[in-house]
Amino acid sequence: MTQEVHRAHAESPLSFVTIFDQPVPLLPVPTVLTAGQRPELQVVDRFTRGVAIVGRFALSPSLIGAKVDVDPTRPLRVRVRLSIDKMSEEWWHKRPPEHVTREDTATGRLLVLRSQGETRAVCYLAPANDTHGAPATGTVEFDLPAGSVTKEGLLILEAVDAPTLPDWAESRIMSYGQVGVRIDQLDLLVSGGGAAPVTPFVGRQRDGFAAQLVTTWPQPDGSIAPVHVRVRRQHYRAAGLARRAVNKAIRESRRRLHSNEPTVEMHDVLRRWLDAGLVNVEGAGLETGSPVPGRLVARSGSNDAAHAHADLHIEQDAVREPVLLRIVTDATGVNVPAELGTMQLIWDTPVGRPSCPG
């Protein structure tokens, strides 16, 4: 071996790559990753790769790592599209340790997402039977500061359980909640400079008077923007093959039984509930467990008499952790015939709400 070759080896960094190894490709930015069988997805831990999806979390905690061709001088926006389906439930019953059990009411899945070693977002997913038949999918979006991912490094995405849960949430949220949750798509974008939008998730139940759980996340300065909440009345809509026929029959019965409809518009109903103290809001930080007070403020009336709109405010100067809120309505103070009639009460977050309610 010549002296030039010896010198080249001495000056080169330590490497275990042989001449038979192919260089690892990098994901360009922007890009959309929709499959897990990609060489750029270099690391998976407790995560099962998919063919038509990126994959599924197999246990808690779980992570994936991708090689990304990123400009280290610019922030990177990460958008993760998550969902649960029937197989998610099957995975949960097979994969957690045998001693792990849950109450029948513990159907919600609360995922804390971390990237590059720091908590970045939180997502609450509930199955379709808790969300009035809506698909259980959700989108989480966050920004990584410039330099968080180097050109030679990995973009790491972890899913972990919340370190703490308030007592009032333990009966609604399952442990090992990410088991079986799908990553349908991973988008990498160049951040435009503004903060990534914070998507609130509402874990509503069929019973509108049950506790409605809402997650939100602070901006970099610690502030939490008000969460737009919608309260609406809706006739029961059956799911399944006969849904369209059943809904048609419901519309016919609504016309015949119009005299039984509520006589008070929903935004006036909500205002009365708030004025009478029938709606209670409380919250807790998901990392420290510290109480986070909140309040609901009615918006101006809408043109739809069946809908009311309000803003959910955090009454704290600065928050440095994800927050879980609970909204409880005292059903004993409700005038059911005049205010609800035969309709169901439904809470949701229409502005910025993902395709999956959480």
C-alpha cells in the first residue's frame, strides 16, 4: 500500500462502511413519506414498518428515525398524520404486558410526541364509537428550530405515554395508548417562519353531559391561544349499512314532530348554562401534573340555531407543557324539552380540527 493511501486512511474519519455498502439516501425537504419500507427510514424501535402507511407503533415508548437532507440554518416543520382502526384495538390486546388492564371506559389514546429529545406536541385519539362515527384520525404539526437536525444526523420522532394524568382522566385514557396507532403520513416542510398551528383535540363521548377532554399545546412564548369549541344539537345518526335509510326516516320524523323540537336557540342555551354556572372547566399539565385553570366564554350568536360557539381560555400567564382540559356540564340544571328536545348534545373543535377527532 502506498504512502498516499496510508495518509488518506489516517486523515479520514472512522467508518465501518465497506465497498459493498450503498450510501444511505436522504429524504429531501419538502417531502411526503407514505410508506415505511424506505431506506431513508434508518431506525425503528418498537415500531412496525408499513407498505401503504409509514407503520404502526408496536409498544411504548416507540420511535422512528429518518435521514433527512435538511438545511441546518432553517427551521423544519414536521406534520404527522395519525389514525386508529379495528386492527389498532387488536394490537393493544396482544402486545402490552399481560398485567396491563384497562377499564371499559378507557378508550382514549393520548400520545405525547417528542423529537430531537424534547416534547413537541400531544394528540388525543378516540375510537369511532366515542366520536359519533367520525373517523379516528388526527394531524399533529410542530416546528424544529434551525440546527436541530444536521445534514448528517437523524430526524427522530418518539411516541410516549403522558408522564402524569389527573385523576379525572385515568378512567378515560388507556395505558400503552400508542400501541397499534398508525402513522399514515409524515410531511417534512420548510417552515415559513411563523409558529406551527396548534391543533386542539376533543375526546368527546356520545353522552354530551359526560366529561369532554380537550388537549392543547403552548406556543414558544408559553401562551395558549383560545380553543374554539362548538356545542351543537343533533338528531341521532345511525351507523352501518342502513345509515342512509335510517337518516332519511329521521328527517321525515323530524318534519312530523317539529313541535317537539327545542324552542330556544343553542347559543342562548349555552349562555344560560354559563351564567348559571352549569359548565365547569379544569385542566392539568401532562408533564408536571400542575393544575391549569380554564374558562369557557360564549361567542356571538351564529345563524344556525342548533349550534353555539365559545372560546376555551387558559387562565395562566405562561404554560411550558401540554395541557389536558376537562369540560363538565351539570345535566340537572338543563331544561331538556325546551333546550335539547330529543336531540343529542355534541361538543367539538371545528377550527383546525383534524380529520380524526381526538
